[in-house]
Amino acid sequence: MTHPKLLLFSFFLFVLQAQEVTNPRVGLILSGGGAKGMAHVGVLKEIERAGVRIDYIGGTSMGAIVGGLYACGYSAQQLEQLLLQTNLNDLINDKFPRDHKSFAEKEDSERYAFSLPVNKGKVQFPLSLSKGQQTFGFLVQLTYDQRNTTDFSQLPIPFYCIATDIETGEKVVLDNGYLPLAMNASGALPTLFSPIKVKRKMLIDGGVADNYPIEEMLQKGVDIIIGVDVQTSLNKDKEAETFSEVLVRISGFQTAKLMGPKKKKTDIYIKPDLTEYNMLSFGEQAEIITRGVAAARSVYPQLKELAEKQNPVQAPPKKLPESFRLDKLKLSQTSNYKTNYLLGKIRLQQGTTHSFSKLREGMSTLAATQNFDTFRYSLDTENGQEVLNIALEELPHKALFRGGLSYNDLFGASALLNMTQKHALLKNDELSADIILGQYFRYHLSYFIDKGRFWSIGVRAKMDQFETAAPFVVSPATGGGSFTASNTKVLAQTNTFYVQTVFREEALLGIGLEHQRNKFITNLLDNQSGAFLAVDDADYYSALGYLKADTRDDAHFPKKGGFFSGTLSYYFKQQASQATNAFTPFLIGKAQMGATIPVSRKWTLNLNTMGGFTVGRPNISSFDFYLGGFGNAPLLHYQPFVGLTQQYAGGDSFIKGVIEFDYAFSARQHGRLVLHTGIIDDDIFSTKNWAKEPDYFGMALTYGLESFLGPLAATASYSPQFGRMVYYVNLGWQF
């Protein structure tokens, strides 16, 4: 006879088993695979359509990112929209928006084709293509409402992810801490992203140690495991396309051996067909998500059957966080960069609410200085206050080796070599030397002390040399009439001391003193002296003021934004080695402004206008404005004008208008229709000649390519005033 207590115990076991069968707990495993991990979103769409309730999520690499966001409450449709609406390549490559950079950083990024750190006299190559700063900032925003959840089992869906200890190669399970940091570390693909420091450990992509973390899930008490495997088979006939793939493929051999037993432990195994894609196919979001949908549909009956056994849970709709409250800002101090400098870059005021785009802008501005190693920050609640904690660590190197190549019609082919030394004399300073090698030797030197929110101080020295066919008119000192030079060798040196202040990194105001050395020697020989006639051979001293503003998203191929640049220079002294006419002080002003208007996804309209004037006739044509040429670096008072050759027409004042229709064939290829009109002469503003019909018209068709050396432009142009087709080729950044 069976004991009554044994019968009662058996009854309870039966009830428990019945509950497990009728309401099974489901664990979801999402493997790593780089860009191929976007297929997880497609699988989740079908899991939701079937009505399956997910009770636990474990993920690695991209699986950790998708899984972590899903665990926070985002729906599969929301994740799909995020992927499709985000430029993932820019995000992953840490392409900082141009308007997040300081003026100096904008100029640097549009001047140098490469930049390498120098440590202890040796040029070093970076260990990764990206520091993951932009990706981390994106995750901080998306997980903001869970900022105080340090135990990941307390998320709307319990979660864990896997990373790899770079020193030991061992697997690290991340199930607590700061969620964006854990997800970021799990997805730190070797060579693509820098290692991430978490609790004193340097971590990289979890796929190196365990790309399908099912063992941990088996310990979570789930009844059914759904596994999504986006790893592609190791095809011996197909070469790895990236160095990241090489490293992951090496670890993949071990992973492949372990997948057999892991697959057997998976109740519903889903493997999308992703053989056409690689780990960096981040620009093919829609196609990869579709592959995930197709794979999940092949097991849809199993998913539907599972869902019918569960008690459904209706999760409230989740909103994307747009803003956050900042009550307190905590900055770690560094030896060379103090609070004022850091606050000047971050530009976040305490005691107010900020948008997340503003937060990312501040962090991008700080990262773009290239003064700090990979840094992370957190948004926390401390004693009822919303706190932003930023942990900074200075880079070990203080020097940079940079360079670039360029070709244009004025300077020909040129190579730029640069050495930049930070903290050369003082904290927050930077010493930079450009050496430009080509047909003529040139240099650009600068020393700048960045005071952040206060007035900064700088000195710079430039020397440029070139030849021009500008129609300079000269007369021998001994008399005998005037002559027009057909070729003039120009040497222009400027040495400037200035102070300036910046408003939100978008506007810059400065004043300074400048010494300018002009040496314009023509090909006309003075028969009496035996020397070539000079247009100008003297030193000039001036006081200057300038105002700049720039909100364009790109200097060469903008899609939105505007700019303004204005300068006033008062020349109060001249020193000449030879006797000249009596010097009279004069004032030169010039300004240009423009706006870019997006017309459609492919078309943009650029509208620019510029002008210049002279007050007090200097009687020195070297200070005149000249129209002609295209694609050169800003130099003296020369203005580009399509359809005309270099420095074709001159005068002491001018006005010019530009209309450009830009069509983007692809992300990096452009076609442009360019229209220029201009008036140039002496005293056009005082004589009201500026209001007359333009003196010059020019039109051009340009093919533009955004290359790794900088913009490439091939232009065919025509001006009825010149009467012949003029072709320009420009390659590389302007310098």
C-alpha cells in the first residue's frame, strides 16, 4: 500500500510538470557574427509574430547588442527601424560629425590623409580601426531607462553576454554592471574595435572565447532553448576578406568543433543563410534582416506550437529616449587637461535637460581632439541626482606624424609631411609643422595654446611659392612706360600672432597682428639695372580681425548647413628695400557666405556669395583680388572662378556669386553643375559698378569622388569671356 505522503508528493510533482509543459520558460541564444548578426532582428520579428514569450536572453558580439536591446524592451520592429535609419558604417568607424569638431580639428581632417601616433620616436600603427566611441554613445542612449539596473537579471527580460579576456583568452560572463559597457565589450571585434576595460579587465569580442553561449543558459532553469546561429561555415575555398575575419576564423575552428554538441542541446535551431555576407557588411541591413526572417519562417510551426503552450505577456510599448536630466557632471582630472578645457569641449551645462544628440556631440568633440585614450562614461542616479560620470585617460603619445598628397593647377603635385607635438612648452598647447614638397618648397608652422572656454593664443608662420600668369603691370624705376608680365614668381610669407575665442565650436572670433613679406618677381628684364622687374618686394605690417562660422556637415560635398568667413586687415606700415611711392595705410576686407539646401535624397543646392573691397588705394597690385582657376587652397586674395585660367582678371574689389547643383550617384560619387558670375574692377562699390551686369560668367560640369586621399574632382568649364574650354583636375585635400 502506498504511503499517503508519497502520494501527495507525487501529486505535487505532477502539477509542477504540468505547469512546465503548459507554460514553458524559453531561453534565446544569439550568436556573434559581426554584421551578419543583424539577421537576429529578422528572427525576432518571426518569434514575435508567432507569439513566443522570451524569458531569458544570452548573446555574444552582435548577438549581445541585439539581445541586450531586446532585453530592455525594444520590439523587433523598433530594432529594425534603428538599423535601417542609422548609418552603421559611420557609427562603427567613429566618423565624428563635422559640426562636432573644433575649427582646428575640422581643418586637420580636411588637410591630412593619414595621422599616426609617434611614441618614443617611433611611428606606431593603431591596433584598431575604431575606438567604438560612437557605438557606445548610441548604446548609452538606447538603454537610458535601465541606467540604474546593474543586475541584468532584473531587466524586463533577464540577460547575459560573453566577452573575452585579452590577457588570458578566457571567457568572461557579463551579467551585471553598466549595461552599455557590457554590450560594447562583447562586440569589440578584434582590429575593428579597441579593447574595452571592464572591472580592471581588458575585454574583446566574446566570439573569440564562446560564440554560442548555451552552457550558461542551461543553468538558468529554462525549459526550451531557441538558438540563432549566424556563423557561416568555414569555407576553405573562400578567402577571409578582412583581418578581423582572419582572427575570428582562427577561433572559429574551435567554435565549429563545439557547435555539434551545442546544436544538440538547442531545441529550436535557426541558422540563416548568410554565405553572401561578411562580418563588415553593415551597409546591407535590409537584406541581412530578410535572411533572418526567411530562416525563422522555416521553423515557424514549431514556434507557433511553443507559443500556444505559454501564457502570453503583453509588454508596454517602449519609447526611444530623446533627452536626459543632468544635475551633476563628474570629470576625472588628467595631468595636462584641466576642467576649463574639458568643459569647453563637452559644452554641457549642469542643472538642465539635454538631448542625447547634444551628449554625443560633446563626447565626439572630446574624442576628436585625439588627446585621450578610449574613454567611457555613464549616466547614473546618485542620491536622487542624475549624474554624468566621465573617466578620462590621456594617450601615452604626445606626437603625431601626418601627411597627404595633392594636385591642382596652381601648385602642381605636392606632398605634405607634418609633425605635431602636444604639450611642447605648456599644458594645452600644440606645436605643428607642415613641410610641403613639390615644384616649390612651402611650409606652414603653428603654435597654439587652447584655453577652452577662454581666449586662446596662437602664432603661425606660412610661406608659399608658385608661378602665375596673372596680368601684373609694372614700370621700371628709371621710367620708360609700363609693361604687362606674362609670368611672375611669387613668394608670400606671413607671420601672425592672434587671440581667439570659440562659440559652441561653430563660430570663431579672433584678432591679431600680422607681418607679411611679398616678393613678386616678373619675367620682364630692366635693361638699365639688369634685374627682373618686381611687382612687389617689401614687408607689410597689419592689424586684423576675423569672424568665422561653419555648420556644414562636409566642406567639399555638404548635404546641409552653412558658413560665413569674414576678415578685416588694416595695413599700417611698409618696409621696402628699394625706393617706392609714399606708403599710405589701407584697409582690405573680404567675406564669403553660403548655404546648402537639401532638395531630395540625391540632390542638394549650394548657394554661395563672396566679395572684397579696398579702402585707401595701396597702388600695389599684389594686394589685388584675382578671379580664375579652380580647386586651389585659399591663398592671398585669389578667388576660384570656373571657365577662367589662374588669376585671369584682377582689381581692388570684387563680388561673386556661385550656384551649384550636386547629384550624389552613390555615397562617395558626385556630379555637379557649377555656375559662377562675377564683377571685378577698381572701386566697384564706391562707383556702384557692383550693381551692373556681371563682367564674367562661367559654367562647369564636375565629377567628384570622395577618396582616401581626399576629394578628387575632374572639371570641364567654359566662360564666354575667355572663349575656350578650360579643364581642371584636383586631387587630395587643399594645402
